[in-house]
Amino acid sequence: MWRLKSCPRCKGDMMIDKDTHGWFGWCLQCGYQHEFSNVVEVWQQAEKGKRIIQSAWK
């Protein structure tokens, strides 16, 4: 899953993925990494991003 312009450090694009330790995200531009506490947090942030993108297209 991609999150465009969502890096707190550089406002770059973040890639969200899952491994054996859980969900995490990393910035493609600066390398910032964030580990999510649970899946709910991942989906809440994804839904928030969808609302922002949808409102920008109106």
C-alpha cells in the first residue's frame, strides 16, 4: 500500500508493508521507518488518506 506525501520527516511517499513482526512503513525518499502498533492503525491512516484525496478531487 502506498501513502503519498505522508512522511513526517520529508513529506515523501511511504510504502506500507507487513512482515513476520507486524506492519511497518518506510519512506522511499529519506528512509524514515515507522512500526505500526496494530492493523487497525494502518487501516485508519489509510482511510484518512482516502478522504483527503477524495476531497482534493472535488
